[in-house]
Amino acid sequence: MKHLVSVNQLDRKALLELCSLAGKMKKMLPDASRSIQPYKRVATLFYEPSTRTRLSFEAAAQNLGMDIISTENAMQFSSAAKGETLEDTIRVVGGYCDAIVIRHPETGAAEKAASVSTVPIINAGDGTGEHPTQALLDLFTIKSELKKIDGIKVALIGDLLNGRTVHSLVRILAHFKNVELYFISPSELSMPKNVLDQIKGVKFHILNSLDSILEIADVFYVTRIQKERFTDQSEYQKFAGIYCITAELLNKMKNNAIIMHPLPRVGEIDPIVDNDPRAAYFRQAENGLYMRMAILSYLLADS
Ligand code: NCD
């Protein structure tokens, strides 16, 4: 595998291998990992805002002994502002580094970049398309927290239409046995058909309220309503705040359930929930570091 553009490139074996590699990376820190990819360089090319994805990729690269070149506002500060095509930028940047991590507002941008790139392209989010590295760290988190993936019941809550993290995560979960999915969203923001078509063998339920699954789900994967994808902000206002995990809801959940969120949260989880051991979202964000170390070393292993 040269690029990581879509989770469709990964089978169950590769998914488990990456989880196990992420676990090894965690154990190798703080010192032993620094000699894994010395003298290699990664470029982070971000055309959309990011906190966790870019910084954890950069920290991951440093932990592997790599160098970093970065543009965190490529729309404004790269030659994109002068009208350069993405393909030309990739051809040029590829001459300066060994891998490119890219986030872009256009669905399919990572694929487009991969089609001309001489170095591995890692998709760090392409519009409403996919976010494969987030879904991998989500899988690693589920495995670390629940000690199993087969047979779990996962509720995905919020903006399932525009949220790229859930588009990647459900495709990944489809590789595991007897996983049951609950899609909870307003009908206007439901999981797109192209994603549903790809998870045909999986048992799923489409709901618009959390009530009936509070006592049965093992994972509550909460997402933000994706404000930046709405052309009409009054439409966004209609859905903002529609779901919120409160102490009252938490009381009804199983003792060993976990609450996840790719973050940033903007009101979907009451901060009072943070102190409960079932709140896994900050551990999940930390896992991004280990999984991104695993991804970089996996893709650069033979280069
Ligand atoms: C997500 C994204 O960018 O898709 N953030 C992240 O990478 N953790 C989720 C979001 O922005 O809502």
C-alpha cells in the first residue's frame, strides 16, 4: 500500500496489524521510537482548520525521528491563493519530503493528490468524504477500551450526512463479526446511501432519538453538526444542539459503555460527563498520536 486515501484499502488483517503497531508505538515512547524513520521528512498540507490531526501527525513524525514541513492554512498561505492547482502543489511538495498529509475541503482531493504524487499521500480529511486516520484511531480506541470489536453495538450520533469520521468508521467496523450499528440523526442528516451500500452485510438501525439504545449500546460515538458544510446557516441553527450527552443520559448507560467523540465538541457532551470513566474522548484523542506513528511507519517501511 503506497497511499492512505480511503479505508476501503484496508482489510481486517491490515486493520488489526495497524492497531497492534499503534500499541507497540505507545510502549516504545518516549525514546525508543526515535530511530524508526530517521532522516525522513513529512509535509503537512492543511487547507482546512485542524488541531488534533495536524499536531498529532507532527508529534508522531517527531516521535519517529522524522522532520516536518508544514502549512496549516494552505488556502491562504500556499500558492493555492495564487491559483495553483492541487496537482501542481503536490508535484512540487513531493520533491521536498517523503510523505504528504493532506486535509482539503473538497471530497476526492486526497485521491486527486495521490494520482500525481511520487510520495505517499495520507488523507487527513477530504470534505465530507473520508477521514481514514481518525477512523483507525477510533478502532484502536474501541479495541483498547472494550478489549473486543466483534459483537459490539455502536451508536453513531449527530451529523451522519456530513461527518467524514463516521463515513470511514462504519466501513471499518463492517470488517468485524456481528457488529450492530445504530444511526441516530435528524432525517435530513442521515448516513448517505453510498456508505450504506458499502456495509450491506452489517445489521443497522436508523433512529432519530437516543432513548431506545441508552441501555444497550457499548459505544456512543457522538459527532458535531458540521457547521461549515451548510450553505444556509439558518438550516444549521435548526440542528445545532439537537443531541447532548448529559449526566441524566449517562446514568442510563451500561457501566462498561464508552463515550467517544472525534472532537471538537461544541455542546454535544456536557462537560460534567468528563469525570466519568466512561468518557473516552480525551484518551481517544491521545490515541491519535500512537495510531499516526503506526500509519507513518507502516507506509514508509519500505521506502
Ligand atoms: C473531525 C474532522 O475534521 O472531520 N475532527 C478531527 O479530525 N478530530 C471532526 C469534526 O471536525 O467534527
